[in-house]
Amino acid sequence: MYTISPFSLEVITCCPKVSQKKKVDVAGASLDFTCAVDMSRSLPKYLSFKWFKKVNGTYLEIPDEQTYRKSGDTSVLMIKNVQPTPPNGTLYKCQMDYRGKIRSDYSHLVVFSG
């Protein structure tokens, strides 16, 4: 869904999408989650991303050192040397903020011991 600003042809971007909604891997692997938004006719300078990991029912922000901005419309979460997760896995959240409009998408990671 897009809204058009009455002052320009800018389209307010909406709704990030995380690629690979669920990843299953073995301990020790390194992996990435990619979060992207459609920036056609939007201004990348107003877009920011944050990543979160759900721990004990609370979303904790992931440090910037574990993420990078691949392009104006894409953010990547890098997880190195993953450790086994609880049986039901771990939930990650990509949150985008565009001019104060915040939207999120989620991905699920399950890691086995070997």
C-alpha cells in the first residue's frame, strides 16, 4: 500500500519483506537474512532499518556491526557461527522506518547441534 504526498510525486514506501521466512541450519554455520522494501519513487535518505532478535519474549535490537545496508532499499543481517536454538527456533524482526511510518517483517531460524 502506498500513499502519495500532496506536495510531490514521492510515494511513501511500505512493508518490508524478509527473504527466506524460515531457515534451518546446523551449528557453526554463517548465514544472512535480507530485508528489502520497494523504493520506487521514494527517497532512500528517509529510510532506516533496524534488526531485532526475540529473547525471552522481548525483542532486543541487534548491534549495527551485525548488519549492513546492501543498497538504498535493502538491509542484511549477518549471523556468524550460529549456535543451537531452542526447539521452536528464534524469531528475528526487520523493522523499517520511512518518515515516521514503521513497519516490520519477521523470519524464523532453527539451528540444530549437528
